[in-house]
Amino acid sequence: MKFLRSTLVVTIIAALMFPMTAFADDLPTIKGTESLVVDIKTGEIIYGVNIDQKVYPASTTKLITSLLLAEHNKKTDILKYTESAKVQPQYSINTNLKTMKIGETMTADDVMKALMIYSANDIAYMVADNVAGNSSKFIDMMNKKAADLGLKNTHFTSPNGLHDDNHYTTTYELSVIGIAAYKNPWVKEIMGTSKVNINTSDNKPILDIPNRNKLLGKYGCTGGKTGWTTQAGRCLVAFFNRDGRELVGVVMNSEYGEDTAVFDDMKKIIDYSYSLKKTTLYSDGQTIKTLDIKYKPLGFGFTKTMSIPVIVKGDVKYYANDINNKEMKPEIKLSDINVWKLSKDSKIGTLTLSQRGANPIFYLVTSVSTGSIVKDNILLYGGILLLILLLLVFIFVVLHNLHRGSKRRRYY
């Protein structure tokens, strides 16, 4: 019997549903105007401020540039230094560390090092020209990749992130890009390297270039990408692993002067996020709903109604913050329920906490079993059993009398 086939969306008054504890008094005070921490494995937003505000990514743009390089090349591929690379201003291999000639070559691995460790703006264009043929086509690839990642508020106009009013993203969407880059083994390896040597075809290596991420190797930091322009301020995307739990932090538009502020900001929000405990929405064993299910006690004929408690299996928890409190939607999906097949702790559906970037699922069970149905109808079944017994006695008596009558007739 199929009594129920539908998805039920639980609508609960927000004030009762989500405690207004989005940001407690002990929230970290930082210089950055936009910030975010996300659990890399689950996608859950642990902490966030102004995460959908338009921001300029500066050199954190190179996260997506590095990802596209890794997706289209092998480490041993040979890439040529190009004319469009040579004319790039600020922090270029060509102007700051050595003079590179158009046509000079590097392995893709050395290109990745120059891009992510030194953050060379000319190398970003070298990547674009070698991967796509020219920077215009590469920028199209960048925007397509952003779309493929589901991003709707991101637009790129260059592979290196030098300021352009039309080159923007949001803190949340930058975290999505960062996680995608971090999950690429090659990109992750390079961004987690503290110091590199870079070789070019002129056999004059650039030695001991330090990683610009001052948190690397400290407090569980396993990698990241810095960025800064006058318009963007100091920016940082950083990845952490403490006891096997990986988080990504994003700080945007931090104090422009000394670059220490953005690293202090990051440590504060990461420490806070690792220490934060989830809020319990439902406790293990809690009845969150009661269903009235109709059934036929005899399998036919009249119907009765039985109340079935919907019980959550395990504690249902979430991070209480402004984003989750506003956007989270608990959704109950119930299976077809056959009361004749129920047993204690029968799985009867799921509860999904739909959040941005995360949809944790919890099982729903019930305490009702087939024995409960029998107990609920004990008088009915007892009466039927009694009638059956009486009928059997009646039949026995009738048959017995017929048998005795038959004997008497034989003797006459």
C-alpha cells in the first residue's frame, strides 16, 4: 500500500528555528572588510562577513590562471615567453628578477612556480598565450571556468588581476575558485612550497624565491595566494589543515600599508572557525513531526488512522551565522510508508539541511512497528479470534452431533 509519496518542506518560524546567534560578541575583529571561512570537505560556511559584496581579487586571480595551466599542461611541457608577457608592469620576472627575451622557454613547472610563488604578472600572460593562443581567448576560458564552477558574480578581464573595474568577484565565489585550485595536486604542491628555484632556457636560474604567504608552515597553513592593488587592498586566500580538518579562509580589502595585517586577519578568523561549535537544531531521537497514516486493519474493508512519529537519527547541527540563518532550508523527504512493514528504527525518509555549498543529510526513523498495529487493534483482533473459536466450536458440536446421529441409525 502506498500512503504517501511527496517531498515535504518544513516551514518553521525563523525566530524559533534559527537562534539569533549569527555573530557572537567574541567574533574576531579584523582589518579586512570582507572575510569568509569554509570547510573544504563539507562546503559549510563557518564564518562570513560581506561574502557577496563585489571585490577586486588582485593577484588571487592567479588561482584560476594556475588551475587552467594545470588542466591543459604537464609539468614537463615547454612554454615560450611572449611579447604580451614582456610588456606587463609590476612584479614581473622580466623587470624585477631577470631580463627575459621573447621566445625564451621555461618548463610548465617553472612557470607555475613563478606564477604562484613570485606572483609574476608577466608569467600570467605567458600562461595565457601558451594555453589559449592569446590572452583574449584565455580570458574567455577563465570566465567559462567560473561559469562551470557555478559562479554568477565573477568576471575576469586579465589573467594576472591588475586592476580593472570589470575584473571582480565576491569573497564567497573566490573561495569556490580557491578550493577548485587547491584540489588540483600540482597547484596544491606549488602553493605549499616555501622557496623555489626557477630555470629558463638561458641557463641562468633564479634562486631561492620565497613564498609571499607569510603564514605558510605556521598554524596548520598548507598553502595560499596573496594579492594586492590600491583598489583591492591586501587580499589573501589561505588553506589550513589541523588534525585532518581542512578549511579555506578568504580575507579581502585588508589594510593596504603593512602587509602583516592581512595575515593577522587570516589567523584570527581561522582560529575562531576551528574553535567554533555547531548549534543543535534537533537532538538525536527528537520527534520533529507526526504523520497520520490511514491503513486497513484487515487488509480490506474499513480504514483506520495511525499517528506515526517522525524521529531524527543523530544530532542535526549547523553553524549559526547570518548566512546560514537566512538561507538554510530544512527539507523532509518521506518514503512510501507501508505500516505492515514497519519495525523499530525503520528508515522512513531523510532530512536535508540545504545550505549554500552544503547539503548534509540525516536519516528519519519511527518508533512504530507492526506490533504497534496489533496492539492498537487488540480488541478487534481479539474479537475476530473469539468469533473464529466460537465458529470452530459450533462446527465441532454440529459434526459431533451428526456423527452420533449416524451411529444411532445404524443400530436401528
